[in-house]
Amino acid sequence: MKEGAGEDPFASSDDQASGSDAATYRGAETAADTAVETTGETSAEPSSDDEAAATQSSGRSSMRIPYKFRRDGVQDGRERVPLFLQSDTKSGERDAQRELEDRFDDDVSLTDLREALMKTGLEHLDEVEQHLEEWGYGMTFED
């Protein structure tokens, strides 16, 4: 019998007769490998530590993929919000981006930088309060 395109040339005659268990196993392994890509990891929402656990079946160890590499683009998993900056803040943002690009020896997305700055501010509300006070928050005009 001539080997066809769908047959496994390395399978024994027993494998071919029983529905090719080896091919079935390879198919299951491939499905397990691609399950990571298709099971909820497509939302690209960063976890609290900015990494998502991608667990594969068949007793394999879990692999953690950083947010930067899980997403299709910088807007994945993010809501668009308007951001208006004073000129000195915008200048500081540019300087910070350059500094971090030098530290990482890699491009730093402005979107990622802005969210990292926002998250850092959320972790340091006392310092945010100081900036708001400088802008007049907390002032009263009563005697």
C-alpha cells in the first residue's frame, strides 16, 4: 500500500490499524501547547504583578509571560482615557522615557510609561496629595 499525505511514515502497522495512537498523542500535545494561547490569555489584562500565569497540561511546569510579550499591541487590555498634561509635566515625561530607554537599552512605549507612572502614583498617594495641595486642593477661604 502506498503511503498517503495523511499517514505517518514512521508509525508501525499496529499504530495504523488502531487509529494511530501516536498521531493522536501528538495531536493532544499540540492542542495542549496552543491552549495557552486560547484560554483567557488573550485579554492581555495585567495581573497585580504585571504577569500572567500560562499553565500547560501534561505535567509541564507553569511559565510566566510578562505583559509586554503577551499582548498584540500596547492598547490591548487597556481603556482609553483622556490625558491632558501641563508643559513641564510633558517635558518630564519625555525625559523619563529617554532615561528608562537608556536603562533598559530598549524602546519604552509611551503608553506603558504613562501607566507605570500612574500605578506608581497610586502606590504613593501621600506624594500625590502634596502635588494637589500645591495646585490649591484643601485650601479654604473661610475666616
